Amino acid sequence: QVQLVESGGGLVQPGGSLRLSCAASGFTISSYWMYWVRQAPGKGHEWVSVISSSDTTYYADSVKGRFTISRDNAKSMLYLQMNSLKSEDTAVYYCAKSPYYCTGSGCSEWQRLIGTRGQGTQVTVSS
């Protein structure tokens, strides 16, 4: 059974840091593009970052230079290190998987990718 379980969210002040984790089971994460996506209140899902099967990383412009995606294939874990957090980073963060590179609704794989997400972890950036 394929499962993704996110953890590590919380309340942090602007400028602070958090490290999110995603525990994967039921499949081999090294064979997939692994994603972090987020959903802010009242908004749709937004791509944040992705890491390829060869560990090439990509970031949305809004988080570039502040967030770092990584994974440990041996532990089937995906991570997102978030630094210099801003209030606009407040959202529920999800990990997801896809055999393809897809960064938004403009790609046909997007809804299927979103459908693989876990239960999410809340990140709130507020003073």
C-alpha cells in the first residue's frame, strides 16, 4: 500500500526555520520524482519543490534560495528544509510523487500527482 506521511510542521516566527519530513512506504522513492506542494487557506495547490530520480532539484521562484529539498533513499524519506520563513509561506504542506516532472495545472499529470499526497503538515508563520 502506497503511503506518504508528512511531519515537522508548526508555528514559527518570520525569519525562522522548519524542517519537514515525509515518510514513504509501499514504493521505491528513488524511482520517482518526489514533490513538495502546499495549499494556503482559500487557495489551490501550489508546487514548491521537486527532486528527480537522479537528485536534480527544482524550486518555485517564491522559495528559491530559502528552501532545500533532499531525500534519503535508504530510509525512504523526503525532506524540506525551510529557512527565512515568511508569512506567505503559511500553508498545509504535502509530499507527493509522480513518474514525471510536473509543476502545475498546466501539465496533464498535475491532478494525479496531487492525488498521491499524504495528510499534510501545517506550517504557520506568524509573530
